Amino acid sequence: MQKKFLTKTLFNNLIQLLKDQGYDVVGPQVKDDAIIYAEMEGAEQFPIGVKDDQTPGSYSLLKTENSTWFSWANGPQALKPLVFTPKEVLWSATKDDQSQIQFVENIPDPKPLAVIGVRACDISALAIHDKHFLGSDFQDPYYQSRRENLLLIAVNCSSPAKTCFCVATDTGPEAKSGYDLVLTELEKGFLISSGTVRGDELLQHLSLEAATEENLSLAKQQLDHAREVQNRIIPEVKSLKNLSQQLEHKQWDEIAKRCLSCGNCTAVCPTCFCHSEMDKAALDGSGSDHVRMWDSCFNQQHSYIHGIIIRAETKTRYRQWLTHKFSTWFAQYGQSGCVGCGRCISWCPVGIDVIEELAVICE
């Protein structure tokens, strides 16, 4: 992958090129005091000079004097809502004039979507979702239709938050695969290279300079720094796989005293995929929609079976989430369900730190 250099003054050419090729373009922007993906018209909408401050139970944005566009770790959103939507109609049932019921699938036909600013940890999370939704004999056509229309422009992370630990999970801060284009931000522009044929075609239409040795050296220093500032570690894989053997550990009771069962951690997690389904009938009885929506293993109803709630207590619900995410996920997908983004730590209202809890339970 030969690296080129795209100056910031010409970045809008990339956005316009994507639009000309039929893509809707979204990128990171400040909305409601958080960085989320939203539709973009120009580079001036990026979070210029903005940094995030994340600690257990806290997320805030700070305005700085620098002019960087991507000096922040992540927002609450990730890629999950773009491919596995929070709420959608899977199929509908209608009744015709002869009172015969017809069933109609509601497979989406989305417009191609280009996402700028994707982090390495979120690309790793997307790969996990690909395994879940597309990696079996029963592929999810709703997820598939959006995934096939997704073009990813990654930006290597230069400013991990205090809650980040992608180095420990080997999912960042450098994006190594899974993208169409990857950028590394420097003072006056971006190192840019391709990861797919689609990325190659885009580069051919851009005015690019040759990357200098100084560019490459500065980019390396930046990534090395992003690795060095992360000091969170997770237990070894052997200990994580044995987590389900620690179901009676006293720490589960200590966690339950603090956990609110709010489900924030599962909502912001880029790999959680729990969902529920319901039928929503029309008031006039003419039909109904079968709706899928995000759910959480922290909800009591999620473990309801035949009149019994299997996990009625906060203790057992948190235990289910943590042991699945870090232990039994290995049996399902050959890897942990955590990509080290740290969102569950930042967005937990009471500041529960999964790294600290794992250290105690796995010790």
C-alpha cells in the first residue's frame, strides 16, 4: 500500500468525489455535546480543534487552540447503527378484500454510504458483526443490504482516551485492514492509502502528492505515542475463557450494588447485537408490522421464557453480559467480543470499569 499525501485544502475534493459517485457521505461532527456521525457537505463540519475527555462515568468535549480534525478518541455511536439499525420493520402482514393475509418482506434498498473517520476498533467490531450476521448458513438480508453498500474511510487514532485499551485487545490504534481508504492526520494534510479496489479507484481521481520521509516518520511517532499512552491491560485469554467458572465470585455482588441495569453499556458497545421482536398491529385491523429493535441483556424481559424470568436480578444480568463478552464469545466467534474502545466505561452512569472488575474476578 503506497502512501500518498492529501492536503487539507483539497479534502473537500474527496467528499465531492464520493457524492458524484452516488454516495451519501457521513462524518464525525459535534451534535448535542458529543461526536456522532452525521451527513456532511464539507470538511468545515469536522470537529476542528475538539478533544474529548473520557473517564469512568464521564464524557465531555473540550475546545482547543489547535486546528486538528481528529484529535479525539470516539463518540457513543460507532458503526453499529448504520448497519444494524436500532429499529426496523422486517416484514408486514396485510389483509386483502377477501380477508386473505399476505406477508411481505421489507428488505431495505439503501443508497451507498461512505463513512469518514472510522476508528480501527470500530472496524474490528464490524468484522465481528459480519461473522454474526453473515457468517452462517442463515444470513441476515437486512444487515447484508446495508453492509454491501458501505464504504469505509478510516482515520488512525492519534489521541486515545483514558478509557481506551485497543492496544490490549490488538484492535488499534492503527487500522490494518477492513477499510477502503485509510488516513493519518498530520498538520497540513493526511497520509492516505487504499485497502480495496474501490479505494484504488478513488485515489486515481484525487490530486495527491508523494509522501515524504518526514511525513512517514511523523505518522509513525504519532502511532507510537497513541500506543504508549494506553496503560490498561486485560487478563490473559486463558483466564478470560475460564471466567464462566467464576460464577459464584463475591465480586458479582459488589458490582450489583452499583449497576443500574440501564443498558447504557450494551447500547454504546459496537459489538452487542441483542434484539427483541414484536408485532405492531394497525388500529383498523388491516395489517401489522413485525418490528425488530435493539434490546439488552440487562432488561428483565430479555431472559423471559415460558412465564419465568431466568435472570431476575441485576447480579445475574451483569454476570451474563460480562462472561459472554469476554469469555463465551471465544467459543462462538474465536475471539473476544471486546475491541477496547472503552465506551462502556465512559457511558456507564455510575462509572463501572470492566477492566477493574475483570482484574478482580480473574485474579
